[in-house]
Amino acid sequence: MSTPNRRFLLDENVRIDLARFLKAGGFDVLLAPKSAPDSKLAAISKKEKRVLVTNDSDFEDYAKNTIYAVVLLKVPQSKASTLTLAFDRLLRKDEDMAGKIVVLRAHDEDVSPLTTELKE
């Protein structure tokens, strides 16, 4: 059973292989609607308590009162295995992602609290 911080919203710019990987692991995964604006993705993330997974660095500027959590992918995605291995490593740490932004790279990650105010 997925805990609330193990529910994911995958931006359309994320490889579908990651959705397959997460679903195979029993996670609740929602694919973002095509061409959805960032504000809509943030609202879905907040309302449904889903961690937004994206390649879009614009989400680094979102405040914790506007989005649930973000995993910003900085992983080379030419090979699906590089992405899924990095994400698996993150999941194994069992980090509570609520209110945080995780910058995920191939071999490490940085976890920080989301800002308290939206940056302009």
C-alpha cells in the first residue's frame, strides 16, 4: 500500500519507463495531462498529495503552500536504466518528501525544504 508521499505525478517530460517502473513497484502513479500548465500540475500535486516528478527546473521556485513535493530530475535519460536506478536509490532511502524538493542526479541527490514563498 502506498503512503501519501509515495503517490507520484509524472510530468509529460519524464520518460514513460519511470511510470512503468513505479507502477511495477506498486506505487500510485498519475501521468500529467498533455500540455498542462505548471500551475495546474502544482494544484494536482497539492490537492492529491502527489510528488511531482519533472525535468522542469521552474518547479524549484514553487512554494510549499502551492505544491506538495517535487523530484527534479537531473539524470541523463538517454538510457531508461540510468533513470530507474537513480529513482530506486531515492526510494530505498524512504525519505519523507512532503514539503521538499529533491534534485535527483545519477549518483546522488540533494533534499531541501520547499521555499515558503513563491519566487518571482
